[in-house]
Amino acid sequence: MSAFPAFDESSFTIRPVRPTELPALQEIERAAGRPFAEVGMPEVAEDDPPALDDLARHAARGTCWVAVARGTGEPVAYLIAEPVDGRLFHVEQVSVHPRAARRGVGRALIDHAAARAAVSGAVTLTLTTFAEVPWNAAYYARIGFRVLAEHELTPGLREIRARETAQGLDRWPRVVMARPVAAGSDRPQMPKGSA
């Protein structure tokens, strides 16, 4: 991956991922994972990226978007999201290559997912993340997400958390977070039956 000396919000575009770009997403994931070693989470840093067939499934469904550098078309970040429990749009993964980090790329991908969610009728974006990693929960709180209490979790979110627990991710504190899809809404709308 080449350097991005003047990389900012005008330097990238977001679009659906192309099948030929899937290996680049794996490299982004590996690079984005490396900083976890610096905060005492080497297992996360060394974790394998999503398999190509899994990425291809998301690409075919239209639930994977990529931020590409203008001019080169090189992928620098990606986001995968899926509908959950009808009115939720769950961000399964968002990863930004460190050379493109802290330039608004991740937030732009999340805003793009919110726009796609609105088109599909979803009212809330959700995600799960590490509670104590500075670029995880604290970052998401700055861009409008809030931590959900246990009684607010829907059946689909509980299932996602159970899978994460089975994968060993609960070795470190994790939270489920949500934000409204529509700008100006002050609280995420959780589906009935999540209380």
C-alpha cells in the first residue's frame, strides 16, 4: 500500500467493494489490527482477517463498502454491515489502514452505512466493540453512539454477542453500542421486545 501524504476527506470515495479488491481488505484488516499489540491484546493483533469467501458473500449481498483513494483507486478502508432484527443495521466490521487513519475515513464509512440503512428502513446503527481500547468505544461515543444496557439488547444482538464470546473476544471488556440512523435524532430506536 502506498503512502497518502495529503490524505483527507476529499482524497477518497466510498463505493461497493469489487471482488478483485477482497485480498486488499484482508491486508487492511491485518494492518488495522497491529496496534492492538501495543495495548496488551496481541491475540487480536494476530487474528486472521475475514476469509475471502466470507468477504465475497458480503460483496455479493451488497453489504460491504470500501473507501478508495482518489486517483489510484486503492482501497484504504472498508465496512461490513448487516440488517439485524428488522430495524437495526449492524456494523460487523470497520477497518481503516493506519496510513489513512485519523482523517475521517472511518466516520465517512459509518455515515455511508447510516445512509444505506435509512434507505432499507432501518432506524438504528449498532456495533460491538472493545470498551477500553481508545480507538474503539470512546471513538464511537464521539461520533454519536451510546452503550446499550443489557436489557436493551435485541435477540439478534444477543446472538452476535454470544458468537463473540465463543470466539474468545470477551477476554477483554466489550460493549454493544447504537446510534440513530437519522441525523438529529437523539436516541437510537430499539425494536419492540428488546427490553
